[in-house]
Amino acid sequence: MRAIILAAGRGSRMKNLTDERPKCLVELRGSPLLDWQIRALQAAGVADIAIVTGYRRELLADRGFVEFHNPRWSETNMVSSLACAAAWLESGPCIVSYSDIFYDASAVAALIKSSAPLAVTYDPHWQELWESRFGDPLLDAETFRINADGTLAEIGNKPQTVDEVEGQYMGLLRFTPDGWGEVLRIRAGLTQDERDKMHMTGTLQKIIEAGRLPIAALPYTGKWGEVDSQSDLEHYTSA
């Protein structure tokens, strides 16, 4: 099993904390966020890890990992960065991790065990965490609905009530070559500008709407978090 960490962006919402370093090198409890991901991946048995770089790529050099570089990192979104690692995605299954999250090895293990062509982890108990971060959980939540068979029914839209959010997407996925091929099929029908602006959840929603390939939704109840701001750092440090 291989893993790809998406670390191309600067993370402008972190303000001065990313003036001189990419967001993945911001420290949480004494360790860069990137190290949290690497430890969880390696603990789950993932030996081959690649990093998609962009902003301040030189600071991620010489860490012993394969590098894929997105030279247009400032003009594109997450899926375009992932496309830079197409050589791995086309050759076998890959765990894909955002670089501003932390989680433990059990989340990775669940993805490794999945036989689905595309799978995502989610937090079924998301509301408590979102309330502690934002007060009103709907300020930052997106829809997340699950079918009776455990596949994803909807993701990434703006919810009107918490009933439309059956879990929180974490930014941790697993693609097989077939799963990645469906992403390529969808991207091929978009303009260059649409491809550049496409977010991951928007892409997953388009896959759902196409109805060709189911997305497995795997519940995860361990420790995790996403770090979008300085207040998030303070929250997770004191929690």
C-alpha cells in the first residue's frame, strides 16, 4: 500500500504561521502536522509515502519521501494537486491524506481493508467537535449522507439542518486505479478553469451523481482533527 499526502497549499487562514513554511510544517503539540500523518501511516504498515508539494517545496526536501510537485499550486485546488501523483494512482491502490489533519493508524487500517474502488473515512460523532470549534456547527459543515448499504449518498453541499450531516468527511481517502479513473473521466468533461477550481468533495459528489462507481463510507471514532486556523491549534493543544 502506498500513501500520498497533499501538501501543496500554503494555508492562508493560518496567517503568519505559514509566512515562511507550508501549512503541513506548522506544529501541533511539538510535532509538525506532517509528522502526525506519517506516524499514523507507518504504524498501519504503509511503507511507501509520497508528498505533493507546492508552496515552499524546498522545506519538504530530503525527508526520504517521493515528491510530486504542483507548480501551479497557487492557482489550483486539491484535486489538481492529486493529479500530479497520477503515476502512483494509476498503478495501484493509494491512501490519500490531506496534510492539515491528524488521525491514528486505525483510520488508515480501515481504508486498507476496504475492497471498494473508492473509500472515505468519516466521523459519525462530528457535531461535538464542530460545536467546540465553531459554536454553531453549521457554520463550517457540509452535507454528508449515507445509503443503507454504507455507501456515500451526498457530500459537500450546504446543509440547512444538522440532520443533513450524518458524519464529517475527514480528508482521508483510498483510491484504486478504477476509482482514480472515474475522477479522470469526470475531469475530462470540464473546462480547464473548472478543473482548476474543483474541490475534492465536489469531485466526490460528481462521482455519486454519475452513478457509475459507489464510494464506501467508513466510520472512524478515534482521535482526529483538522487544523484550519490558529484557534484550531489552540483548541487541539488544550483538549
